Amino acid sequence: MRTGIFVVALLASMLLAPAVNAASEPVPAKLLKSTSDHTKFKALQQEFNSGPEVTKACLSCHTEAAKQLHQTEHWKWEYKNPQGQLLGKKTLINNFCISPASNEGACNSCHIGYGWKDDTFDFTSEVNVDCIVCHDTTGNYRKPAGLAGNVIAKTMEFPPGSGKIVKGINLKKIAQSVAKTSRDTCGACHFYGGGGDGVKHGDMDSSLAAPEKEVDVHMDALGLNFTCATCHMTKGHQVPGSRYAPTAQDKGAAHLRGKEYKTIPTTCQACHGQAPHKKIAKLNDHTDKVACQTCHIPAFARGGVPTKMSWDWSTAGKMGPDGKPLTIKDAKGHPIYMAIKGDFVLGEDVVPDYRWFNGTVTYTLRSDKVDKNNEPVQINRYEGSASDGKSLIWPVKIMRGKQPFDPVNKTLVVPHTAGNDDTAYWTNFNWDKAIAKGMATIGEPYSGKFDFISTESTWPITHMVAPAKNALRCRDCHASGGRLEKVPDIYIPGRGSDHARWLDTAGWAIAVLTLLGVLGHGLGRVILSKRNH
Amino acid sequence: MARIYIFKRFERFWHWAQAALIIFMLLTGFEIHGSYALLGWEKAADLHTTAAWTLIGLWLFAIFWHFTTGEWRQYIPTSKNIVAVMNYYSVGIFTGAPHPFRVSQLSKHNPLQRLAYLLVKLFINPLIWVSGLAYLYYNELAASKIAALSGISLGTIALAHTAAAFMMLAFLIGHLYLSTTGHTPLAHIKAMITGWEDVDADKPAAVPAK
């Protein structure tokens, strides 16, 4: 009997014990941040043969997304600035790869659409919007140059006739893994502007994919870990903070959650407000004249990736001893000459130039006249002055170029560079054909003569914000020959060129004469007192 | 030789504290101006500002002291004896002539000193003070609704401040030298430290200013 009770008690304790333990230590279910698991959507449980098929599936739930995208610069590559100039990649000329026009197959792999290969592209098509390129999380999504933004969904030979076999990407898996944008998705295009990593901007390159704190205090992968969208907060897919319409001076308050603001969220002030320096309040006295970026981005291209500082197209076309297009690399293995592009000067840890800037940028358009008497041609001009009340001193990257132009029509030209055809410069190294084809494609006149002209373009430096301890020190500007030596029309204490020469000369002269006077007087006293004794 | 108590305790403290602050501010000020590098710009600017506030505090006490003790009368200019004193410093001092002015408690400064110190107090100091505060509060000034204030450029403020600094420098050089012109080179300096000045007992005291 006793044994029986004992056995029952033992069994009961064995049965109950785990239950008691389970009640005190529940195994937590992993908390998803999203309310939806895209692997569970029927629309995505299918094999996709192309990008547009994926978009069609996305739009079956996200009904308004494509319409929103259609209104963006990301889609249109077109923007009318307040001066009425039509800007955007679609029409602008720069001094890097010059223009995507006539080179859409290659360049437009960075368009957020599928199939923009020429001017027949349908900008009203919803399925042509590429959702994945911004929302991929797998890192496997590729839009190879040459396919006008399309993807390789099925294993194929690419480029055609090259003998190289490129494996198709798994669109189903990619589509089921979508989420918010990331530094990687934005960076897939924006880090590589100008034809390669870090080439164009100087303050944006692949080092920002997972940066250290020293490179970007906000994106610091082990710290604040900002994505691009943390500042470029979108609403209905509209991304604020474009360099075509920059905010040079933000006098608004720091944004509070839940409150509506007229100022854009991308500025420093949108979070930090107008008086961010708590320990050394005097620093706040600078914010009426100096952009935050000027002190807090001491140099650009700090992440180990060089940026192009100049690009000379006029030397392109050289063949090596083997008869093949020549490439010359620097000690670190970065090309400084390529037959298809010409000579480059690269820069790392570059000290910016500084300009008065009021947010207005005026561009030299394809239709504008240029000539060699006015070199370098300003591809874009940053407007601003010390006295207009709207300008701050901004750090900028000045990109210097030498690029083809038409000396008869006096316009910059659009060459057809990328392509597998006989007229593409990168295939045949013939400027005549390349320019004739490019200009014919955009429907603008070409005299048949070309020459090269020096150009400059100006780029804002606003990313790669350094930790406070690495910000500029007073003496970097408060000195003769300092960083702001060439910034005009402002008195900078410590900068010799601001001194009234007459005052310094007269002041020291009076001090020295007084000294000599009293020394002479004293000497007289000494001599005469000895004589009197 | 007799001794009289000329400089009271606060007066001596005020004088030497002011001397130290002014010399320090000339040093840091011309570094901020860009004339040389000594402490580093940041440190110079920081300490210059701290010293400025200290000096302003000291001046407030000194002004209070001058008016409550009536010592401000020591700086009322007088032409009496002024030619004699000028003659002494240009000729008599070399020939061993006696100083024409006799120090007393009611008249500590000879007529030239009165003029020089008055100039410092009524012109150089206020110019430094006003231009320095304008320099410090330039942003507030620029944001002012009064056009006359907001229109003043930092360059103009700095110009006035620098000009005043040069005047102060010239004064300092002259003042340092003249402090050695007592009956012994250190006599005046000693008096400024101890408060006691040696005077010729057999010479009549100067008539005190009203």
C-alpha cells in the first residue's frame, strides 16, 4: 500500500515537474517586427520568369505602390528646378560617364524599372516598376549592365556571344524575402554612381554598407546603425533630400514625433535642432554662417574607397603593347587610366572645397552654349554669397573633367559609349562615330567636329559625418591659410587676410616706437646718473 | 624720507589682478587675432573669454569702490604743475632734479598720471569692454531688430577691439617703464605692493585736487 502511494506520487511528480518548469520558463516565440510573412503569400508562391512578373504579384496587394513610384525622380529621372531648368539623369550631362542617353542598356540598370532601353520605354507601365531593387534583403538581386534594368531570371549566356554563362537568380526566394530598404539596396546604385565604387559622390561608397563609427557616426553598423531611410524618410515612396533641390539652410526646429513639419527630415537640424552644442555653447554661434557638414565632415572618401577627383576623356583610346585596350593601375590596384575612359585622378581622405551656398544650383544644359574662352565650363554652379541671408559655408567636392564638345555648335555632346555595336566608343574607340550616334539618338545637332573642353562639377558633401571628436578644431579655420582661407566676404578671427593692414601696421609701429622711446629714455637715465656720480 | 600709506588693500589687489588679466588678455588676444601661435587658438579664445568676464567682474567692484570711497576724484584732470612734470620727465630726470610733484593720500597721481589713467578709464577700457562684448554676442547683435545694431559687421567690431588692444599695449609699455622712475627703480613698484610710498619730508605736499 505504502509502496503504491509512493509510486503514484513519484509518477505524479515526474509528470507534473516539467509542466511546472514550463510554466515558470515559457519559451518565447520569436517576435516578428513585420505583421506579414511574405513567404506565406499565395501570390509569391510561384516561379517568376521576369522582373515584371514579380511586380505584378507585389501590386496584387500593394495596389498603389507603382502609382506612387511613377511620381518619383527615381522613376522619371526628370526634375524641374525652381529656375525652370529640366534636370535629371534623363537629360543632364555630367563630367563622369557624361550621359545615360544613348547608353540606356548599360546605364539604366540603375533605373528602378525594367526595360528602359531607349525612348520607347513606357513610363506609364505599372509592371515595369522594379520593387525588388529597393526591397531585396537577400543580396542576390542583380540588374546587370546591358539589360536596361532587366534581371537574369533563367541561366543564360551573358553578354550574348561572350561564352560566359550567368546563372539565373531565384526570384521566388527573393520576392518572398522582401522588407524595408537598407544601406545595401540604396547603395547598389548610389554607392556606384559615375561607373564604379565611390566614383561620383566622394561621401557615398561601399564603405557605408557596414561602416565603422569613424566613417559615419550615424550609420555605424555596431552603433546607431542608421539606414539611408532613417534620414531620407519617405512618404508614399517620395524620397526627400535630393541634390537637385538642396536645403542649404534649415532654420526649423528638431522634429518631434507626431508633429507635422514644413522642413524636410533629411537635414541635421531636423534631429539636432538649432543649438546642438551643449558643452561648448560658443560653437552654436557658428550655425548662422557655417553648415554643420563643414566641421563635422572633416574629409570625404574616408572609408578606404577612393573617389574620382578628375577624369580626362581626351586621353582615352590608347592600346597597350599587346594591342588591347590599355589599363594602368595605381599601387593599390585602382585604375588611373583606362582606354575606354581616359585618365583619372583618385582621392582618399579628401579635404573638401568650401563655398557659400544658398540651395540654388544652376546647370549647364545640353542646349547651353559653351566655348573654350570660358573654361572650365561649370556643369553646375552653386549659387550663394555671404550677404544674401540664405547661404551657409558648405563643403563640396569639385570634380574636374575634360570631355568632348562640339566646337562649331558650341555645345557639350552626348557620346554613345556603351553597347555592342560598331558606333559605341567602348567597342570601337572612334569618337566621330560615337558622338554622331549619341547626338542622333537624342535628336540634337552635331557639326561633325569635336574637341575636348575642361569642365567642373560641384557635389555636396553631406554624408560620412564623423564622430564629434574628429570634427574640425577652431584652428582649422581660425588661422591664415586655413580651410576657409578662400571663402570671401566674412570676417574670420585669426585669418590674416581679414585684418585691416593699416591698423596692424600702425598698432605694432606705435608699440615698438613706445618701447624704443622708453628704452632710450631709460638708457639716458642710466648713463647720466653714472656721470653725475 | 618719510613713508605714507597711499594704496589701500583693495586698490592694490585691484591693480595687480587687473595687470595680470590685461597682460594675459593681450597675449591671448593677439593669438586670437592671428599674430602668433602660443596656447593654441581654441585655448586662447576660451581663456580670453574667461579672463574677460573676470576682468568685468573686477571692474564692477573697482567702480563701486571708486565711487563709495571718493577715490574717483584722484582722476580729475588738472593743468596745475603739468608743465613742470613734463619738464621733469624730459629734462629734470636726467639732470637729477627733484620731482616737482609730491605724493599725498589725497593726491596720489601727478597731473600726467591723472590724464593717462583717465584716458584709460574713459576711452580705452570702455572701447575694449563694449567692442569685446559685441564680439562675444555678435550673433545676438546680428539678430537684433534694431538696424543700427544688426548692421554692424564682425569686421568692424574686431577692428575696434584690436585698435583698443594696441592702445592698451602702448599704455602698458609706457606704464611699465614709468614705474621704474621713482627715486629708486623699484620704489614705485614696492609702493604698489606694500601700499607705502617714500616721500621727501621736507618738500611741501601738493595741493589736493578738489
